[in-house]
Amino acid sequence: MFKKTSTKWILAIASAMLLSGGVFAQNKPNVVILATGGTIAGAGADVTNSASYQSAKVPVDKLIIGLPELAKVANVRGEQVFQVGSESLRNDNLLTLGKRISALVKQDDVDGIVITHGTDTTEETAYFLNLVIKTEKPIVVVASMRPGTAMSADGPLNLYSAITVAGSKDARGKGTFVVLNDEIHSGRDVSKMINVRPNAFASPWGALGMVVEGKNYWFRKLDKRHTTNSEFDIDKIDTLPLVEIAYAGGNVNDTAYRAFANAGAKAIIHAGPGNGSVAATLVPVLQELRGKGLQIIRSSHVNAGGFVLRNGEQPDDKYDWIVAHDLNPQKARILATVALTATNDSKELQRIFMEY
Ligand code: ASP
């Protein structure tokens, strides 16, 4: 009788624990947080400072301790990879981060990765990882628009959501994600649209899904090549070439283009208006630079995301130029940088721009 009652109690307590998020380490996914800085690790002088504060101040262990809810949904541990504002991240940082992720996802005791990051270049890092990490395991880049010290800070919920996505089986094989404001975006598509308010990110073709109270709701899949289906592999990349972005509006001149060429750029992303349009005075300059071996990649800086058509606004076949199609200039820089590690053939580069 006693034995029967105690067994019942043990079972009741165990199921209550599981339902409330569980305390059994073996039932929870193992998620590693790689911290790089940004506003999600930021601190301001006052609770009213939602836009003026210092980013990259709070260490990852403090972020984890400050959010005990994380331990209910995953076994979480953190590594401080960098502690910077993401506007200061460089190609070397991308390599360091990518190689660390690649090593971690090969471990059986790691189910998913979360990267805490500044919002300024979240879209670049997430796209880079989408191209070069060979894994089905979820890789989630998370950021926040307000520091943890501000009223209505968005970092804690964003981090909680990122951890639950990174630990979910249904998030596997979908490429890298950016999670903010309850939305799950593809690292390929997402872009920062405004520098204030929590719903600052959007994808031109829509988010992949939503994460609400730790549950994922999926709406679409990324059709472009990524992660396990990508021809690029971080383990085989040791240096990244210089690719520069030249912004072109009205009254544009050739100073930046020539300076980038002289500085050794292997490709120039022409961030043009509209259909990646090129001013008449620039056309011969870009032809000349192409003749010297630089790759010329036409992209668009229109706000909602461009759609640059090959031979649409310029005869790209004739000039041997490349179009970035729907990639914004900063994403085009990432793809060109990665692609140039494999080929300098303009036709191959154009294929890559259409496939990724
Ligand atoms: N400048 C910051 C950064 O990108 C902005 C942010 O995180 O929101 O690190």
C-alpha cells in the first residue's frame, strides 16, 4: 500500500515538473549561447534611456543568470566570443565566430546555438552563417532594440524565444534564423528597417514563422540554398577577400569606386537607386574597373528590398557585370565575399547570386 502511494506521488511530481518546463537535464535540449555584444548586452544610465546607452557591457553569464526562465526550457551555457557593438565587427570576427559554431555543432551534446548580437549587422552575420555552416541544428541570431536597463526592454523575451527555437526539433534544417519581436526570420532575408522600436526587423518576402510562449508556428520555407545544401564550408575558408560597397544617389562621382579599386577590393557592390541603376558618367568607370579584373555587382538600396534584373537597366551580359537580384547591398557584400573564396568567374558568381 505504502509502496503504491509513494510511486503515485513520484509519478505525479515528475509529470508536474515536466509540464512546468521540467528539471530533468536529460529532457531538455542543450543550447550554447555565443555572445558577441550589442544592445542585448547593453546598459543605460536610466530606465528611460531606450535609445541612448552603451552597447556590449553585460557579460553573457550575467545575461543567463538574469533570466532563470531559460533553465526551465534548456540546458544553457554561454561563451563570450566578443564584446562589441556589431558595427565594429569585421571579416575576421565572422571567421572566428563561424569556426566556433562549426566546431560546436559537431558535438553530440549540443542541440542548438544562439548568438547574441548587435542589431546593426545582425542581417550580415546571420546570412554569412546561413552560407557557410554545415549543420541541420538550429542556429539563431538574437538581438534587441532596447538595453536590459530600459523600460519595456525587449532583450529578455527575445533571448527566451531564441533559446526555445534553438532547442526545437521542428527548427532543424531550415537554415539560420534571426529571432526578434516574436518573429522567426530567415538569416538570408531579414533586414533592419529602422533604428528605433522593437519591431525593427522585416524580411521582404515575409518571416518564416512566429514563436509565441516558446512554441514555433511556421508559415513558409526558404527556397534558396543554405547550410547543409551550400557549396561553401567555413572549415575550408581561412581568409575572406575585400569587397566594398559604393553608395550611388544623385550627383554621384567616381571617387569611392576608384579608391576601393586602389585599396585592393576584389569586387565592388554598386548600391544604386531603383533597379541598381548606374549614372551615365559612372558606366565607363565601372567598365574600366571590370577590365582591370574587379567584379562589378549591381544592387539596389531601395528601402523595402531591391529586385535588380539582369540586363534590365544595364547590358550586364555585354559589360560582364553581375546583379545582386533581391539582395540588399550589405547582404550582397557577404555573398560576394564568400563566393570569391571559391571562384572569380563572373558567370559562376552570377549563378551563385541567383541560387543563394
Ligand atoms: N550599435 C548596436 C549594435 O549593433 C545597436 C544594437 O545592438 O541595437 O551593436
